[in-house]
Amino acid sequence: MSANAILLLMFGSLTVFMLTGLPIAFVLGGLSLLFTVTLWEPNAVIVLVLQIYDTMKSEALLAIPLFILMACILQRSGVIEDLYRAMELWFGRIKGGLAIGTVIICVVMAAMTGVVGAAVTAMGILALPEMLKRGYKPQLALGTICASGTLGILIPPSVLTIVYAVTAQISIGQMLIAGLIPGLILASLYIGYIVVVGWLRPEWVPLDPNMQAVPLKAKLLALKALAFPSMLIVMILGSIFFGVATPTESAAVGVAGAMIPALLKRRLNLGMLRASGVDSLKATSMILWITLGAKAYVAIFTGLGGADTLLEFIKGLEVNRWFILGAMMLLLVFLGTVLDELGIILLTVPVFLPIVRLLGFDELWFGVLYAITIQMGYISPPFGYTLFYIKGTLPKHIGMDLVYKGVIPFFILQFVGLLICAAFPDLVTYLPRLMAER
């Protein structure tokens, strides 16, 4: 069979099986074994075994279960509730203040945990009822939570960024730090949009007439809720940036640090640790199975000549390199509506990175653009993952149609953020360069 036919067969079969709704890990693993035996030779199954062994002994991947465990402990420690109360005191009397506070909390949560589902679910439980009670436009409230919750994909310590860096075989620390400024840019765009909405459409973000003015002393006392998150963020990001610890070591420090507020609030007990451990085990197992399946699939794809065929096809195209980059970004947004983010990274990065190098683009810069497009896919109707995270927190009178309407302006803002980072690469590469110089 020709390389072109193999390329079409592998992509076509993967697409068909993904649309059936079967678990992506088993689709990838099953197709890998099938294609190895039928298109290569039975003895080549050793390639799959070697891929599994290589994944299982990866020290870099150890950071993932540690960061997930840290997020699970923080979720049960009461830190998020304290943060929300503090933001409500500071921004409650500003038009759109609760929405602005939600964005800020999601930034802090992203910098503490790096897990998207935790932020979206927590804000859906805490912030959404409050905004609806104040008379906020449901679309604005829902869009704010969905979009802000995805900031954990960019802002370190992002689990997805670690997976990308390991798959692309680039510095995990530099890749983590590269997402910081772009993540803050996106958060600023969200806040700017909320401020503009409050100015142009004040009825969308009404103030609570019954809310009393809060004394400055009370506001300052509420800021103590920021003390621990700030300490944890400095511990994790500072240790990575200054080279004091590897990402894996900083994740271990983060787990230890996450236990402090739980201990102070008397929530640290065997039951809480057991529940956090079980949740971490479930999430880590899912990630590992997808990793194994995807690495096996890509290894077979490369071994059968699919990667070389694709590169030769790209070389033969007489188009501007930015057009090819744009096509890759568009494909990623589409994949984000039908695939989970781990599957996208593990499947496409080994295929895309040789193309990126061929076109002369910076790999760190491309990685951040990659992360932003995954964020766009995460909130893209009708199947974006974040939309289903928030579905479980919706009141009975709010349907998914309002969620779809609410995310559209934020999808456009993410596209604007993508263009800004594409046009000004230094926004992405400046901090990693400083880190490298150290």
C-alpha cells in the first residue's frame, strides 16, 4: 500500500471511530495494534511495547498527577470560597464587578491548580447563582465563567502545557512560563469586555440596591484570603522560573503547600485525602491511557511513512507559511469541539512540530498559539468540553442555548488574543528568554 493511501486510511479510520463516541484511548490503542499487524508486520508490535515502557518511565510526566492532586486538595480546602467572598467585597458595588471578580479568581485558580474543570465547576457553583440573583444577563455570566475557566490551559502550572512540552520534547519550565503573559492578556480582554458591557448595557450588569457600602478596613481584612494563594503561586512559579526546582519538584512542593490551608481550616483528614487521592487517580489514569494510545498511534503513523508523506506534501505547497499556520490553527479549533485536549496534543503535536520547524517558526511561540486554539475549541458550540463542565451547575430554567450564546463574544476575544500573540511573538518568548539567561 502506498504512503498516501496509508495516510488517508489512518486519518479516515480515526475520524470515523471518534464520531462513534468510543473512548479515545481505546480507539487509538486498538487502531494502533490493528494497523501494526495488518499494514506493517506482527513483529512490529514491539514498537507499541517500547512506547508504553517509554511513557511509564517518564519522570517529566510525574508532575501531572502531583498537580492534579494539588488541585483536588485545594478544591476541598475552602480557599476558593474565601477568595470569592473577598472579590465580592471589593468588586460588588462596581458595574459588572462580580463578573470581573470571577475572572480574577479564575486567574488565581489557574496559577494555583492548572486544571480547567476545577475552575469552571467551582465558579458555576459559587459565582453563577450570585450573578443571576443580582440580575446579570445569563449569557454574560455563563460566558464569563466558561471562558475564564479555560485560562488554566495557558497560565502555569498547566497540566496540558506539561503534556505539550513532553510530547514536543522542549523545556517544560520554559513552556510553562511562556503561557503567563498571554494568559494575562486574555484575562484583560475579558475584563475589558465586561467593563464595556457595563458602560453600554448597564441593565446587563445591574448593581444590587440592597448592598451596603463596605468599609475599607473590612476590604483590607478580606485580602487575607489572597495570602495563601499568593504564597503558593510564588512557590510554584518562582521555583520554576529561577531554576530552584524542576516542574516535577515544584508540583511536589505545591501538594505540600495545598495541605496548609486545609490543615488551618481543620478540613485535612483521612477522608478528604482519600477522596482527593481517588479523584487524582481517576484523572491521571485517563491521561495515561490516552497518552499510551496516542504515542502508539503516532509511532505507527511515523513508522509507516505517514509523517514523511505529510512533510513532502507541505513542501510541495506554493503558499505563504502563515497560510499553513492558519490552517493548522483552524484544524485545532475544530478538533477541540470533538476531542479532549489531551488527545489533540498527543495526536497532532508529533505531526505538526516537524512542519513548524520546516516553516521556521519558534516552537515555544507555536506552543502558546496551540494552547489558545485549544481554549477556543474548549468553548466552541456545540461540543466544547467547558460547556459540559458548566452544564451540571445550571439552574433548571437555563438551557444550553443560553450557554452557546454566552460564549460567542468570548470566543471572538480569544481569537483577538491569538492574533495579538501571533503578531507580537516577544509577548510569548520574553519570559522564557529571561529564564534561559539565568
